[in-house]
Amino acid sequence: MDARRLIENEIWEADEDNDFECVSILSNHSQDVKKVLFHPEKNILFSCGYDDTIRVYEEDPEQDEWVCLQTLEGHSSTVWSIDVNRDGSALASVSDDLTLKVWRGFSKGNEQGIQPLSGNCPRFKNETTISGDHNIAICDVAWNKLSNLIASAAGDDTICLYKPENLSSQPTAYSLLTKCENAHGRDVNCVAWNPVHANVLLSASDDETIKLWNVSYDQFGTLV
């Protein structure tokens, strides 16, 4: 395999015959890229990888290409996974450094006077860093688009749930809600929230199982 392809993001389009064509190759990472993610509302995408960074890209329609506008630094080891909240105004990331970070996006006209990356693309800044809940690399993160809970999964066989510290529609301050140790018999590789039922969480593991979890909580994010 061409080693160069390991550090590239490729963007594909499907034509009327459902044939796929690679329309853009992004080579901004210096090591393996582990995950890519589209913004839910804008022509923005995110990537993360072995170089300990998260990249923010915006499509330039005039040049017909994607441009890296920001590199988010702060993790000290591989960034394994990222996810955004419902409207893409905040980003969560998890890493081999055993931390979960929440990044807030500052768009045009924000009260803090922070300059966005462009008229369409917010500038992201780290608002919250959580550590101490996992003791082996955190493999995945999932942001519940309905309840704003955040789930993390790790190599310590554990799933953690985090709740917002306020009832804002765009919270970025989070704290541990509950920790499910021995959620699986081996590494938990992936978590995903049901997009329709806010209390249903999926997890997948090296123990060869997929589990469905029923998460019950009140309006303040407290388990009931």
C-alpha cells in the first residue's frame, strides 16, 4: 500500500449511475488519519489522527477545492475520534492521552468578539478537558443530538456518559454523569446514539458483541 494514502482524506461524489469519483484529496495530516466527519449544516469537514491534531476544512466554491482553515492542537497523543453536536457549533474529541475535549465554535458576531475562520466557518477553541475517567486509550466519542449527553468508549472495557453543566441548547461545559465499568469483556471500540430515541445507546467491542443500552435520565441529566 502507498504509505502516502494513509495520511490523506479523500472526498468522493456519486454520479447518476452511482459510480464514485474522487473529487478531492486532502493531505494536511502528517500521520495516519483516523476519522473524518462532515458538519451537519455547512460545507465544513473535520479530521483527526496520529499526529495528535484535529483539522477543520471548508469548501472554497470559487477554487472548487477544500482548504484547511484551522489545526486544533491540545491533545498529546493520537486523536482517535471526533463528533459534533446537533448544529455543529461544538466538537468533542477523544485521545490516546486519556482525555476528552470539548471545543466551542465561535461564529460571526459572537459576544466574545473572536474572529471566525470565515463568514461560514467558526473558529474552534477548547472549552473543556476531562481526564481521569478512563485508564486506557479512549477509542470513540458520540454526541447525543437529542439530549446533549456525550458517550465515550475505551480500551479499559468502560463506557462513560457526560452531562452538560447547564441547560443551554449549546453546552460546552461537561462533567461525568456515570461510568459503566466492564461494559464489555474487552476493548470498547465504538459507541453510537439512536438518532430518534434519545435514551438508546449502542456499543461494539473486541469481545465480538454489540450491546444496546437504555439510558434513563431527567431534564437535568441525572440518571433515574
